[in-house]
Amino acid sequence: MKLRSKRALTVLVATGVVAASAAHAGASEAKTQAVSPADSAKVLRLNLSDEPMSIDPAVADDQHSLTLARALFDGLVRIGPDGKLQLSLADKMDVSADLKTYTFHLREAKWSNGDPVTAHDFEYAWKRVLDPNTESSYAYQLFPILNAEKANSGKEKLDAVGVKAVDAKTLRVILEQPTPYFAELTAFPVFYPVNQKVVAANPAWAEEASTHVGNGPYKLASWNRDDKLTLSKNAGYWDQTAVKLDKLDFSISRGEDQALAKFDAGEVDMAGAPFGELPLNALPILQEKGLLHTKPLAAVYWYKFNTEQAPFTNAKIRKAFAYALNRQAIVDTVLKGNQEPALTAVPVSDKSKQPAYFKDNDQKLAKTLLAEGMKELGLAKLPPIAISLNQSPVHQKVAVEIQRQWKQTLGVEVQLQELEWKVFLENLHNGDYQIGRSGWFADYADPANFLELYKEKDGGLNDTKWENKAYQSLLQQAASQADPAKRQQLLAQAEKLLMDEMPVIPIYFYTNNWVQDKKVKGIVMDDLGYIDFKWASKE
């Protein structure tokens, strides 16, 4: 399973936020936006913190590109305003008794250039994603499909992949094994269709507004690099009556302070996630004033152990370092963004059902385990300990607090190694570290997306080099289990084993934080942190 997507890496690099004065929040509270032509024309004004890499759903893998793809394209299904999966281009979906064959029946729909959207476009798009020459970061999401992984690695022909347009309006998909979350997977942009005729004729079709063709609620009207990008309502969209806005106007400017300043000045209608960050020091003030919007995400911030390097070859010592942390203090005093302390590896949207595999700030047990682990290794004292992190104010502040806690509770001296991003990442992948900061945003809402990261020692992002046969067996059993309840039980057992071995220390679950004008309604943000403007409106 490939897991080296740029979106995953974006979590790692997670640009730090800079201090901001209380003036931001004060200005936000007092902000009164003058009525402008943009308001009367139902235009939503937004800011991107960086240029989108591509608006081709096959290769889009940064947050901005994926958000734009959701506006410009439509898939078989879509996450609705209620947060639940709903049919979109598919008006009917049949699933076989063995849960391995999906048949999607398409509704009448058109591309923005007037061409009909067909099942052949879907087949072409998915096989294009799997073509090794496309170099799609998210190709692995199609791996549940029969022969998809083999085709992507060049071991099988694309014609052998289990996706077939039976006719213009019928798409049949055959899976390797039952995959309970497959329908939800198809909501992700990498599963969107592309216009086969357009793409085959022009490899650069997605690079300019004049040649871009989509099938979503909006179409690309203009794109001035590093300046501005405009989307206009797609009059040919099959569900155009649900689209209330005429335009989405994106300006492009970098820096958390700049984005919030634009919001304060009434130049944009939103600031913060998912297009950037809000200044860290502004969060408590914005929240106090009732301006801060927060959305819990299926994403975890954690520290990885190098389990091949002493003393973290010992599970008791790893758990001692994990149990010694006071996560609530980190969330409350350092982050201040309504994050949740992570007492397990997998986030759960319903926090009342969140399992806890260990206690937060369990100092007594941490000291006991440290002593036992050192005795098992024959150590009178620990060797020098270091935390590796990429340069970022947020990561540095979190690491300083963890450094202080470990010194206070365990009496351990910990050094911080702040490295340039490329060097940091290379060190992690090469095993040249003891403890390294990391994070993971779910690509789909299922525990397997977190747990399979550590299935194989040499897996894509398993820098811990931890491997466990029993753990692998549980994941393999879960992958072939058709009964959803039994599958969840197997995954829970695997998660418990992961927490018993503790190759990673869960620290907190991410949140998206942003501000928006009170006139803005109907924006959908899902548990993965993606935003959808299909149903957005502006009063």
C-alpha cells in the first residue's frame, strides 16, 4: 500500500504559525464589510496560502488542489451537508452479496464543454491514475480494485484492472476482496472522471482556464498564477439548482497574518483552515470573542520511536515516555486550538466513544516502566535522547513542552534537533533519529488507514522499523472480513496491540480552525478536513 502522498507529507511539514497581536481579533470583532458588487453578485471571496499544484484530479495531492478539484468535478458519490455519503453522478449503486462487485448506474450529466459524462470517462480516468507514467500520489486509493496495485507497479496490464464501462451509463468495478469503505473512497478526487476526449488530445488541458474541462458545481473561469483564481457557477451541472453562489474568488497570498488581516479588512469572507493557518496567539482571543470555528479532524499528531536504536528497542521504555506526557497541558497551554489529547492511535469522530488504551499523564506507571525497561537492557542510565523535528514554531513549542515534561517526570535530559525539512525527512526515512515528530491525516474514514502505516517494517511511512507478526495477521484478517462488526473488532485488537508495543506516541488529534463572515452559510467540511462549496451561500 503506497502511503507517500504529498498530503501526508504536508502534515509533517505543517508550516508553523507566528505570533499575532490581539489587534487581529479586535479588528475581526469590529469588522463591518461594506456592500460591494461582489456581495450582490453572490461571490465568495477566499484566500489561498499557496498556488495550487494542479487541478487535474489524477495528480492533485495538496490541500488547495484537492479543494478546487471538489468544486470543479463531481464523482459517483459525494459527502453531503449532513456529513453522510450520498449518491451524486451515480443515481443507483448495486453491491454483490460477496461485497466484491459494485455496479454504478450513472445519471444524465454533462462536462462543462457540453459533452456527456459517460462510464467510459470513469474507466479511462481510473486506469490513467493507475498508469505508472501518470505518477499519481493517490493511486494507492484504487488498490482495493482487482489487479490495480499490480498494474500500478507495472506487473499487470491496465486492461486487467477490475473496472469496466459496461455501456455509456453503467460502470462495473470488481474488488480484490471485500472493502466496506469502497463506496466512500470514490468520493475522493482521485476517483473523479475526466473527459477522455479532452485529456487525450491535450496533455496540458488542466493548466489553463481556457482548456480546463470539469463536471462539477463550478468551472474554472480564470487563473492568474500567484495572484488570483476564479471559479464560476457551471450552468450545465446536473444539480445546478443546489448551487447558490455565482463565483468563488480566490486570491493568493502567503502568511497567516496576511490572511487574517484580509479578513479583518473585509477583503475575504474566510481565513484559516483549510487554506492556511490562523496565528497561534490569536486563537484564544478569537474564541473568546465567539469568532473561531473549530472542526475536529480524523488526523493525529504523534512522535515516532526508532525501535532499532537503543533504548527504544524496549517496549517498556517506549511506554514510559508515552505515559509520562501530560497531553491535556500541551493542548491547553501550547496549542490552544481545541485539539483533543490522543490516548489511542485512531481518532473517532464521536469523542464519547473514543477508547483510551492508556491514561494521560500517568507519571507513577511511567517511572515504574522506565526502571523495569532499563533493568531489562542492563542500563544504569539512559544514553543521550534527542527529538528530531522540522523547523516550525508550532513543532518547536510542542517539543519544548515535551522536553520539560520528560525532564520533570522521568529525569531525562532531552535535546531538540531542529532540521531543514528535506534533511529531517531524509533522516527519518534512513533511521537516523531516536524520536521524530510526525502526523497523519486520514485519506479515508477508516481505522485501517492509520493502522496499516505500521503493518510492514519497510512500509512507505513506517520509519519506526517496528514489525509484529500478530499485528500483521489481525490486519490481514480484517482486510478479508466481510462482516463489518467483526472487521472492526479485528482492527480494535490490532490497535490495542500497537498501543501495547507503542512504536509511536499519540499526542493529540488535529482540529481545523478558521473564521468566516456570518453571511456565509452552507459550507461543508468533512471529518478529513476537506471543504465543499457546492451548497454554500452568502446572505
